[in-house]
Amino acid sequence: FMINDDKIESRYGVFKPKKHSFRWDEIRDLVMPHKQKKAKLNLKDGASYIIDFTYLQKKKAGLIRKHIYYAAREKNLNIIKVVNLTKNN
């Protein structure tokens, strides 16, 4: 994971990792569930992407989630806090 002022980048996968990159100005809002190790990015073009941290250690996943949360708050994004991530969020 790489989170900086311009974008969020992540690689997911063991054998053939796929790289995902999202610019902060493309993100409409951020959905942060309380009970899951995930984060959902709702993009301005209507699409959404779920970042899954379940394959990471608990401490590392918590630190990355915290970093994304504070970076989004600094960028004045709408942050939606939910208990669980469902298809309706």
C-alpha cells in the first residue's frame, strides 16, 4: 500500500498481484465499516471499489485503515461510518 497526497495505490494477490491506483480527486466518498477489515471507495463516475485487508495482520490492517481515514479527512472527503459493509452501502 502507498498512500500519499495524490493517490492510493495497492497490490492484491500472491502469484499475480494486480495493482490498483485511485487518485484522491476521483473519490466521492469513503465508507469505513467498524466490524470488518475493509474500506469502500465510491468513485465520482459511479463505480465503487472495496479494499480488503483480511489477508493482512490485524495491527497492520488497522494502521492502514487509520492512515486512509486521516488522509481522506484531510482531503475533505465525505466519510461514512457503518457497522458492516453490505451491498446497500
